[in-house]
Amino acid sequence: MQRINKNVVLALLTLTSSVFLLFQLYYYKYYLSPKEVFLLQLQKRILLSKAGLALQHTLISSPLPVTATSSNGAVFSKVKGSQSGQDGIQWVSLVRAAEKMGFRWLKIQNKDPRLEGMDDLSGIEIPLHYIFKLAAHAIHLVVFYERSGNYVWHGPLRLKQNIDRKFVPFRKLHFGRYPGAYNKPEVLQLSIDDLKVQIPKNLSQFLEEMSHSRFLECRYREARAFFQLYPDDASLDAVEFRKKAKALLHLAALTLNNLGVRFWLSSGTCLGWYRQCNIIPYSKDVDLGVFIQDYKSDIIPAFQKAGLPLKHKFGKVEDSLELSFQGEDDVKLDIFFFYEDDDHIWNGGTQAKSGKKFKYLFPKFTLCWTEFVELKVHVPCETLRYVEANYGKDWKVPVKVWDWKSSPSNVQYNGMWPVDEWDDVIQVY
């Protein structure tokens, strides 16, 4: 096939107005036919709508499908509930423009998860995906929404029963198949081919996020059922503890994120998110997990600089490392470091007065994003297995008396620290 000249490349760049097409311009340069270039010019007109969209263009009938994705980034929808008049006009304008150019279209929508709170279930549906089809070509537009925690989110490409599953080969639409969360990008405005467009300023970061953007929603329905059996503690002490724990979690996340250290909700904090979408008021601490390969020596001084003094340090980098920092009043932050063996992952524990070692075994897991107490944070994707490993099959039943050495379902005795190492592996402040 003939090469595409400079003007067509500019047209393609204008079409996407985003990072993803910049990433895959190579494919367009070598595989597009003149007919496909004409279709791209039509797509360019559609994208002039200022909706917060990502676009995926798929050549349906091509033996080697060319796929490019992009994010306009100009406007991320902040709508909570029904769409505003301006947003509604934009969607109508987008659809009408597509219809005038001969496109058939399909809208996929679902309930707005930002309204899925304990006391706020409106059932309002919002558009998540639009698919436009012309001949053997499809344009897949993925809608991004702004959420609490200063990040943007898109919903899953989930087909309902009334959807025509032959409308396009849905299996080729990979971007947006699962819910995803991204840091809210800072956008850069450019003028290309006499059109003003915006793209994420940090292109490489936005691309890198794509491979690990999968998002898990809090299980509000199950949490409501839990509170029907076990009414929530609304006492002044419980409210005050949750307030302090939330502030501590936000400070810990800021500190670790600034260091570039991956972490996730672990132990009781993870259980609270999964079981009741909130901090467990009688837990008295905040628990985070970190893979040992992500450990940095700057962690302790960074937390001390943030106003959280070190309470204790158990173990060592090579074995059973655990850090605890003192937050406001009696609320503390525990960071457990996880080690990987052939068939499982584990973290260690140390009894300071005896030098006894313990280990807690978990099945291997990956990390997903969620939103917890207005914070974008990681949790194990395989959350149920993670929680069951730690708390057993009865994890739904609250247990207020907990012994860290014997209560967990996955705890094992792991020997003792040699006495001559105690000064290094058992440090209490």
C-alpha cells in the first residue's frame, strides 16, 4: 500500500486528539488504504464534540485489524445523576452528526456508580460506551467520568440482553472492556490542522496506566445487607476514629505515592472495604501491604517528615519486614511487606517480647484500583480469596476480639529470631 503523506498524518492526529493515537501512528502510516483515509476524515468531524471521550477505531474486516485509541481530554463529565443540559446537547449533536454521515450507532449505558452509596441509590443510568458503524468500520467511544479522589473512570463494555451482538465484533474492542481508573491527566492544548485539540501532557504515563487500570467497585449492595444484620456503630468514638483513620490513610497514600511505592489495602482495612465499604470502627489501625521488591529505604524518613514517627520496626528486608507508624492519638499505621514463593505470597509477624516469628500465607494475587473513603487506592483483584485466607469462611461475621498470633486462618509459626539479631530485627520506640 502507498505511504500516507504529511497532511493525512496531521488529519489522523487531529482525529484522535490524544495520547493513544500518538502511540500507534506507526500502524496508520503503513496499513491504511485511501478508502480508510476517507473514513478517518469523517471520524475527525465527529470528534469535534467536546464530550469526555476515548476513541477506538477498528477495521472490522481487516485480516490484521488496525486499532487506535484516544482520549479527547477536553471535558471529563462531572455529572452526578442526570446529565446537564450542555452535556445532553453534546451527546445529541454527536449522534446526529454521525447519522448524517451514514453511521449506525449503539449506546451502552449502566447505573452511575458514583451514586451507589449506602443511602443514595438513584438508579440513574449514564452512557458508558458509544459504537458507531459504517460499512466494515467501527468507532468505539469510551466515556470517562471524573470521580472523588481526583481521578477519572470509565465503565465496562458490558452487553445487555437486548444488545445486537452482531453489530460489531465486540471481542476486537479491547479498550474499556473492564472498568478502568486513571489519574486525572493534565492536558496540553495544541493547534493542529487549524483545529484546537487537547492531549494528556504526560503521554508516556497515561499509556503506562492503561495496562493496570482495572477497577473494582465497592460492593454497596452486600454492605447494606451486612448492616441489616449488624447495625453500624454510629457512636461518637466510632465516628471520630473513622475520621482519623481516613486522614491517616490519605496521608500514607500521599507519602507512598510520592516515593513511587505501590501499596494496597490489607488485613482489616481491606476487610472493611470489601465487607462494609467503610473503615471498621473497632480495628484501631490502618493496614497496608507492599511487595518487598517495592521497598525503599526512604520510607521511614518520608513518614517521619510527614509527622508520623516510627512506632516499631520488626524483621529485615530479607525476611518478615514490618513497619508501624504512630498517627493521631491511638490510631496507628501498619505496613506489611509481602514475599513471593513458588505457589503463594506471605508476610511476616514478630512477637517483640519472645522473638517468635510468624508468617501469613496468601494465594497469589494481582492489584486493581478501587475508591475508598474518597481515595483511589489498590486492593487485591482476587479480593475474596485474599480475605478468606486471612479471616476464613466466616469473614462476614464481625469479630471484635482478635489475636494477631492465633486468630488469622492463615497464620503459621515460623521459628524464632536468633538472640544476637534482636537489636536489628526487634526495634520498638
